[in-house]
Amino acid sequence: MKNDSWGYRVFTVCNNMFLALVMLLTAYPMYYVLIASFSDPKSLSRTSDILLRPLSPITFTAYERIFANPMVGRGYLNTAFVIVVGVTLNILMTSLGAYFLSLKGVRFGTGIMFFIVLTRYFSGGLVPSYLNVRDLGLIDSRLALILPGAISTYNLIILRTAFKSIPDSLVESAKLDGARHYKILLRVVLPLCMPTIAVLVLYYGVEHWNAWFNASIYLKTREKWPLQLVMREILLSTQQSASVSGAELDELAELSELIKYALIVVGTAPILLLYPFLQRYFVKGVMIGALKG
């Protein structure tokens, strides 16, 4: 089909309209949450219309309530620690495992890969995991949020596939120059797979950012809680306060709804700000698994 043909023009217009509609349906919920968090709680509770701007009078009450809690700042610091240390360990361990499994002629390599993939479908469950963390002395330690999930099987498979796509001639040339495996990994393999590494940084980072369940099980000291667990406590305490009877019931219920929207913004804004910097690597890194198995 020629680019200047009538059919191609119709297809282009229809395709652009469809993609614009998909973008609108995807972006509007996020936009709604953002403007709702600044809206007047009484006006917001009384309307069911589509919002295009915050409802007057604009208020920052929800954000003031959230950041007035000293645990929010500490939660950010704890989450930052888990993300920095966790993602560093994740990439290190995943790279070592993927490099080993991508080598040719590894004895029992197929069997090892089989048992690794098996863990994606079967696991010991919550009780054995808790007993394992307890016996390792990690209860009430932030390392309990990092070490048990040091390697993701899915991410390991993605990185192994990326490593296997590197031409053998490059690795053989490095070996002829006297390079050992660690130097081949650092100087040859990893630089050629930076798009995939960037994708895994995003995957692991989002996983650590959203994690709250393991923290609620393993951490007993509130000062060690990550941000998501702190926000969960704020939301639950606000909802419990709104359930009391009396004249303030409606006001507290309205404020609880506003705080819920503000918590979503506080919890997702850092990841949304980070994603544009990794977006250019995202498609290339993810599609590697579809090109070579």
C-alpha cells in the first residue's frame, strides 16, 4: 500500500483516533486521582460527573494530613534504602545467574534451568518462607525485604535470553585476549545488554516500591516500615476514624476519601517521574525475549 493512497490515509486517521482514545482512557484515571486529591471533599462527595479540574475551593488538607505524620518521611527513607540496596543486589545476583546459565557446555545446565523455572509455578508457601527468614535471623530487619527475593525467575530468564543473543565471536575474542569470566561479564556482556538491565532496574524498583506485605509480616518496629506500609496505616486509621458515630461522621468520611486519592499520588509519583528516563530502553529490553528463546 502506497503512503499517498486514499486507503493509507484513512487507515492512518482511524489508527491515530483509536490510539488517542486508548491514551485518553489510560491517562484520565490518573488525572482524575490527581485533581480529586486537591478538590473540596464536600463537593467531591456530591458529584458523580467527569472531572476536568479540581472542585473549588482547592484544598491541600489531605497532603497536610499525610505529611504531618512523621512516619511518612521515615517511610520514604526506608523505602529508598530497600530500593538502592535491593536493586543493586538484584542486578548483581541476576547477572551472575544469567551469565552462568547462558554459557555453552555447562554441565547439568538444562536441569538447573528446569528447576529454576519450576519455582515460577510452585513455592513452599508463606509458613516455610517465614520460618526460613526467622532461622536466618532476619526478623525485624530490613534485609528481610531484600534477601529472600534477591533473584526473580522471570527477570533471570529475560537477562539470560539477552546474554545468549550476544555473538559468540565477541566472547571468544575476549577469551583469546586472556579475559576471565568476571571481566567478560563486566566489560563485554553487561555493556551490550544495558537496555535489558535498565528494564530490570525498573521491574525490581517497582517491585520494591510497591511491597508492603512482607514488611507487615517481618518488621515489628514501626520506624523500619517502608512507605507503602506507612500509607496503609494512615488510610486504615482514617477510615476507622470516619466510622465513628456523631455529627462529624460525614466530614470524616469525606476527608477519608480525599486522603485516599492523595495517598495514591504520594505512592505513585516517584515511579511515574522515573519511568520517562527508562522508557527508551523499555521496549527494546522487553522484546529481546520475543526474538530469541
